[in-house]
Amino acid sequence: MELLNRIRLFFSGFILKQRLKRIKRHKKFNNLRNAHKIAIVWDGSNIEDFKAITDFFQEMQKRNIQVDVVCYYPKNVLPDEYTLIRYLTCIKQSDLSFLHFPKSDDIEEFINTPYEILIDINNNNYFPVKYVTVLSRAQFKVGSESSAYSDNLDMTIKMTKEYDPAYYLQQVKYYLEMINTGA
């Protein structure tokens, strides 16, 4: 079973590279001071991380920044915390094609939306999170330096501490506020 999964991921990666070649994305340095619409693509496998996402969302709301979140949950049934949250779009295991591609119109719309900033939080390097992040039309993509696809990100952040999404988002916020866009 593991061998089949690795073969599927190999072909998925190949197809993703081919799709990426056809993507036209307008890259632009953006900072949080000037942002109006940002996205978060998140590996939601650890339910305790949800508080950090929610806190970040609420802080951005206070700044009048719209935040959309896509969450990949690697099982078929979502935890109660992830249901009924209007800003959260979840991808479950059952929402994936044979090659691990998300099969959802909501995800296609998310990918095609030109967010000013996309924040990638994918501690486990799940392929569906990679798929959404890499194909996204976001103008500026931020993620972890340890990401398996960091070459597809515009800015990476090196984490020296143990993985902690609250600390990671604090660092992202810090660096995104430092960017001088000249605007």
C-alpha cells in the first residue's frame, strides 16, 4: 500500500510541475500594512494549531484585512472545531482524487484568487497543501524554509524552535510588517 501511495505521489508531483509551467502569476512584494486580502493554506492535522490560526484571523480582522483559510485534514471526518467556520474551507481525505488533487470548486476558486499575500503552514509537507500553495495566483507567497517546495515560495522563514504555529505566525507577521514596498 505504501509503495502504491509513493507511486501516486510521484505522478502527482510530475503533473503538478507541468501545471505550474502554464501558470502566469503576477509577483509583487506585499506587506501587512498595505494588504487587504490574504490567504492561509494550512495543514490542519493537529487540532491544537487551530487556536493560533483563529487568533491570527481575529487580529487581521481588527486590521480590516480579509483572510481566507484552506485547511487540509488527513482523515475523512472533520473535527467539530473545523465545521461551521465560514472563513475556513476544509479538504478531507475523501475530497481528494486518486492522485491526491483536491476535487472542489471552492479550492479552484481559492487557487485562482489573486491574494496579496499567501501564508503556507504545512509542517507535515502534505501534498494537497503543496498543490494549493504552488498553484495559487497569490502575488506574494510566504512559507517555512524547511518546506519541500520552498523554491516555489517568494519568502521563506527559518524556524529554529520546535514547530509552533503561533510562533511561526508571529514571525511571519514580524517580517511581513518589515517589508518596504515603497507605497
